[in-house]
Amino acid sequence: MKYFIDHNKKSIHQQKFAGDRCGFVGTPIESREFTNCPNYVDLLIKEKKYKRCAHCKSFQTTLSS
């Protein structure tokens, strides 16, 4: 799975970069979802106001540089 979705906090994580500092530890399992579908992720962002996790994003940027 490429994406980890936290429906409690309306946040989307890159699964390989997700960790404790992302703040999803307290999210119940039934409010978590895993997907490989970027179209679904885009839909959540555009229509449901979900946000990409800043921690996952910054970690990914650091590795890419």
C-alpha cells in the first residue's frame, strides 16, 4: 500500500514515511485505511478537504534532495 489515510484527522500519509511524529497513533483502527489509488487520494483532498501529512511530505523532500 502506498497511502495511509487517517479518517479521524483527515490526513493522508505516505506509508513508507509515516511514523510517530505524524500523530496518528491514537486513531482507532476502524478509522484507518490503506490504498494504492492516487485518484482516491486526490478525491479526498479536493472534495473532502483532507490534507497531506506535513511530516511525511518533509521527510520525502529531504530524501529526494
